Amino acid sequence: MILALVIGEAMWAQVVHQVRPNETLGGIARKYGVSVGALQAFNGIANPNLLFVGKKLKIPSSQASEVSYVVKKGDSLGSIASRFGVKVSTLTLVNKITRPDLIRVGQKLIVPLKGGNLKPASSLLSSTVKRSLDGIRPKSGKWKRIVIHHSATPTDDAMNMHRVHKARGMKNGLAYHFVISNGSRKASDGEIFMGGRWKDQLDGGHMKSLTYNRTSIGICLIGNFELRAPTTQQMNSLEGLCEYLMKRCGIRVDQVTTHKILHRNHTKCPGKYFSLPSLVKRISS
């Protein structure tokens, strides 16, 4: 395994652990509050199961924030994320990766260390969006689930959707509480638009059922996911937004769902290229 370390000021603690009989790398990692991947990286250990008594391990300090990992044959972004105890979405965000399936041997990745200055999932939201969300107080007990939709159009924007929905007779316009752009028209890729329904804590207009509209937060991603998948930035924004809303409204991960699941015979929304299991895995880890 080829590992290169990013070493900055105050990244190393003056702590060295000498391996004792029956100790494992996992147990040592837990003792010092670091990840197994971090210990491997800092000590150049290729196989965490091959640890011999008397070996001296350098323990990364609580100030250590990241290492640089060089991709080797057989690696995937998922396996690297699992090894270091971070999310795939974190790796894609930090390294500005647009195609997680196309990493290459020899590529250098910055890996935030768990236990260091790793940003929480809410960092997937911009400070502007976070401030806007923090300024809204959700109605206590009202919101029971999050429902994901797609626009079923390759290009669109929230304000145009608002005009269309109002023309269809919706008094409050835009049927969704949030819209996430794919970079078409006026908004940037992954940009989150907060609709008036969320600002004023109004029922949605995105479901056929009035009961669902009263209790479900509607999030629409721009794009036709019967033809292609959401962009990486859209999924990062969706993950951050879902995690924020789940925490703020007390919504369980099993209550994050799609339009199609709730109305199986009514719609294909959000399309065959949107993976709910993938989203659930991201917001559960």
C-alpha cells in the first residue's frame, strides 16, 4: 500500500504506543479515539491484521485533520471511505470528484480523518443555506416524512415551476418545499431553493394525497431521472438537506422516501436512475 502523509504544523502528537500481547489495531485505535485507517496511514501499515508485539505506533494527534492517499489497483471510492471511516460523499466533496466511479490508479486523494477536524454532514450545505434554514422554525410534530421527486424535465428552475404551478390553480404556487438545481437555467449545480411553503410552514402540493401533503416535506431535484442520474452536487446537497431536516424535525431515516413508493401505481417519479437505497446509505452512515 502506498500512502503519502500530509504533515502540517501541530499534526503530530508526541505519543508512541508500543504494541502489547493480544492487542489489535482496532482496539488501539479506539483507545486513542482515532480511526484504524488513520493509524494505518500514519504508520504505513498495509495489513491491519499483521501487528506484532513490540511494534511502536505513532498516534496522530487530535489536531490531525487529513492524510493524502494514493489510489492503488483494486481500490474504489467506497473501499477507501470504509477503510478510513468517512463517507463517500465527504471524499467526493473534499476532492471535487464529479464521477465517483472513475477514480484512477495513482490519483492522490485528500482523506479527512475521523476524530480530526472532519466536517459534519451539515457542511454539505452552504453557510448561506444553513443560515436560511436556521431562520425557519418547523411546526412541532407536523412533518413526518421527506418525499423525493424529480422534475421529469432536463432543465428547469424553481421560479419557473412556481409560475407553472400557480397557473395550474395552486394558490401557494411551487408545490415543493425545496428544489435542488442541476445547473440548468439560472441556478448553479446543487443549488438549493427554499420555497414559500417551507418558509411559511404550509402544506405541500406535491402529493396526490392531502394527508401526505399535510405531513410530508417535498424535495424536487431538477432533471429527468428516467434518462440519467442526478448530478454529484445534487446528491451532496440532497444528503445535507435531508440530514438537516431529519435532525430538526425528528424524522427517522426510514421515513425518507420517494413519490413512487407512496403512490406506486400513480407515477415513476423520481425515475429509475434515482437510487433511494444509495441515499439512505449516505444519510444513515
